[in-house]
Amino acid sequence: MGRRQAELGRFTDVALLVLISLAEDAKHGYRMIQDIEAFSGTVLEPGTLYGALMRLEDRDWIEALPIVDRRRPYRLTPAGREALSEQLATLRRVGETGVKRIGPAALGPA
């Protein structure tokens, strides 16, 4: 990862990353950390993740499931799926505007 990408990484919205991770299936914290790193390159500390989980649970966008093998999985709620869908639509518009303004050639290979 380049220096500029590493700098931008700190601005990544943790809640969005959690919602994207849980859109696939229910996961416990460590599995979410691994999944988020795999698809985004963002390494989350447990405290950061659990703070986001608490905020998302307060909004009823995720819900905790019963503990399995000393791990508590979480899943996306219908309200969370809707919030994620709206956020992704906004990001798509922002991304398309950015590509138009910078030019696709400036982005390099996909």
C-alpha cells in the first residue's frame, strides 16, 4: 500500500466497514476484523471495532446473537441493510463524480 493510501486509511468509516462485513453473514468480532482487513486493507483494533458495534447496535442497524463458543456474533438488521444500501448509493455517486473530475486514466488499472 502506498503512503497516500495509508494516510487515507485512517479516515475510513469503521461503521460502514462493519455493515459491509455483516452484509455477507453474521460474524463475531475477530472474524469481522479479519474480513475487513481482507476486503479493505484496513486493520482495526478491537477497541475501535467494539465501539462501532455498540453505536450500530444502539441504532438498531445490527443485533447481537447468542454467544457461541465464548464469542458473540452480530448480524445486520433490515434497518442496517437499508442504511448500508443508502450509504453505498451515496458513495457510488461521489465516486462517479470524482472519476469524472479526475479522469479515469488518472486512476490507473482497476
